[in-house]
Amino acid sequence: MSNEFHLDHYLARIGHRGAVNPDLATLTALHSAHVDAIPFEGLNPLLSRPVLLDLPAVQAKLVDSRRGGYCFEQNALFKAALERIGFSVTGLCARVRWMAAPDSPLGPKTHMLLKVELPEGPHIADVGFGACVLDAPLQLETNIEQRTAMGNYRLVETDGLYTISAQRPPGWRTMYVFDLVPQIQSDYELSNYFTSTSSAAPFTSTLIMERVAADVRYKLANRRLTIEGRDGEVKSERTIDGADELGRVLHQTFNVEPPVPVEEVFAKIGG
């Protein structure tokens, strides 16, 4: 299969019709459109199906089909699009801290993110953190609060290790920590194998989905559908009671066509 990246297909998928240039305005517009159009979803690991990271497979799944993906797929796709436009992009890797106790040891590098060089300075772009998906790129600048349409974020740095946190109703919550060491494809392949196959990773036992629109965040964790406003304010929450309802949520809220009958998906999460 060809490794050629089809930028026109990608732009049509995310609904971007404006000019594309390697500048902050384009990066911001694409970032917002991407997380609205292509949801974070971990159906493949949940269903014991492989997660493929080669560019043709990522394009076929996330661009040519009504599917989403998780961080390695999402940010690989976004990186390819940005590079095709002319951005200078470096792939990085992070250690997730979202569910970790503050004093717990650091875990493995299981999250992909991007550093994008701009005249305004380097920015972090990340369209694939499926607990609190960023709706806009952030300056790689520490000790300032950075507001986006859907959240408030800050970065701190200690001895070369950056921590990114999101403001939530109870207070600031750490998302992940990362350094600026560039990663190569084999680094992601190793991490992806762990996150897509290990029982220690959440995706093999929990259906996790998220989509960020202009003013609302949709989150699905197994049967629990939550709609959030800015900074994680819960607007509504409900439990999905059956396969038919799950199918409607997948189609109408996340615009996802599952790779198996929805009854099989519900059987995994309906206990």
C-alpha cells in the first residue's frame, strides 16, 4: 500500500474548507476541527482487534471510514497532515497521570503527543488524550494559564520533565508528564502493543470514547455517557441500557460505525 498522505481527504473528513498554511491560525483551526470530527475511541483494543499504526491503515480507519482511534492513531494522522502542509513537527511520548495518585511512581510512556515549531514559539498539539481531549494547541510555555474554548490548562517544568494539568471542578488535575526527547516509529509501536493488548491497560477492558465540539464535550466510559461543559462541568449523565441505545449514541453522538455488530460491543460493556 502507498504511504502517500491524502491531505484533501483529511481536510474533507474534518470539514476544514479554509486556507492551510504552516502558521498558528491553521494549526488551531485544524486542531479544533479534528477533535470534533474524528472521535477518540478504543473499540479495537476492547474487541481484541489489532491497532495498526502504519499511515495507510491509519488513513483507512480514521479518514476513509466512520471510525476514530486512540492517541497513537490520532496524533500519527495529525502529524502527517501537519507535515504535508509544511509544519515542522516532532513526535513525543508521555507518561499518563490522569488516574494516578500524586505520590505514585511514574508509569510507562503510553501516550503520543506532538511538538510543533512556529514563529510564535513551540506549541504542544495533542488530538488524542482520551480523558481530557485538548481542543486547541498550547504554547510550550510554563507557569501560565492557557485558556481554550473548552478548558484551562497549564504546564510546569522540573529538571526537563514537563507536567500538563487541566482545571476541573475540584481543582487542577494532572493529565500527563513528558520530556522533549524525539520518538521514532518503533517507540510508538512498542507502546501501542502494550496499550492495545495488556490487561493492565484500560482500553482492553473499558470502552472509552470522547468527542469535543465547539462548546460541549461528550465522554463515554463503558455504559456511562457524560456531557461536559467548559472545565469539566457536568451538564448531564446517564447510563446506556441496551445495545439499541448504544448504537444510537455511537452513530448520533460520536459518528462511529463499529467494526462488529453493536450487540457484540454491548456484550463487552453490558455487565
